Amino acid sequence: MTDFVDEIEAEGVLHKLPVLVKAGLADERNVEIELGRSVATILDIVATERGCQIEELVLVREGEDDPLSALILIDAEYQHRRRHHVHHVGEVTVKVYYQAGEYSRGFKRSITVEEVLTWAVKVFNIDPGMATEFELARHGEKEELPGTEHIGHLAGHRHELALDLVRGDIANGTSS
């Protein structure tokens, strides 16, 4: 990717930038955006693909809390190599189950699984010495979720997400 952009910049004919976009759990790609266009162009592309209105989506750049403004224009200096996440508007109510208990809380869609895990460990009063042994999985499933995944990608267009707090792999190689 770097070679492509560097070659075009060297020739002085940079007309588009490839912007890294994660639009869903299994949908990560580069979207070429013409210089001078708004970052909202990304939302327009995804909204068209999904058959929804652009107002139903937000764009969040990796490492930032707030959605990007449609007033931001793509230029040669734009941070196009940082992943851009497309999420539906609104919070996700995450319900976490552990043993016989459950807790719910609303989260921004850009919150990671790791951040929800930190909250869950606290509300379920998991012993700090054991906290690193726990992971989150979709409710009723065993596969642990990647800590860096945004909950908005897991929830998709829904506003609820059910997860289980599970004991992950333990040092001796066994799991529960």
C-alpha cells in the first residue's frame, strides 16, 4: 500500500487516496476517495451498499472517540492509513452473563471488547488475580472474541449485544 501511494505522490498525480475502512465484522477494505471529497463519501458508499440512509451511519477513525465530521475533506495530508470504522448510529446495550448473574450497560459502538471485558470483570467482582483468565464470547458460544474488535461491528445494525464472561485459556493450556 505504501509503495502505491508513494509512487503516485512522487509522480505528482495524486488524485485519490486509499482509505482503510472497516464496515463490519468481516468487511475491511481500502476505499479510494478523490482528493477534495468529504470523509462522508465513505458513509455514502456503505449506506448505498447496505440500502440505508447515510444519516443512519457514523464514521470513527481508529484511536478517536468522536465520529468524524462531514466537513473534513480528504487531501494529500489526510491520515488515510489509520483504520476508519463505519457504525450504525446509537449506543449498543451490552448484556453480559456470568454464572447465574447478568449486567447490562449502554456503550458507544466504538468501544472495544477489551473495554467491555474490563467493565464486566469489575461489575461481577472477579478476583483481580484471576481477571486475566477471563474473556468475552457471544452468548451461548465458546469462541473468545478479539479484544480489539469494536462492539458496533459485533452488534451490526442491532442495538443489543449479549455476551458471556468465560474463563479463557489458562497457563497450563486447559480451559473451562
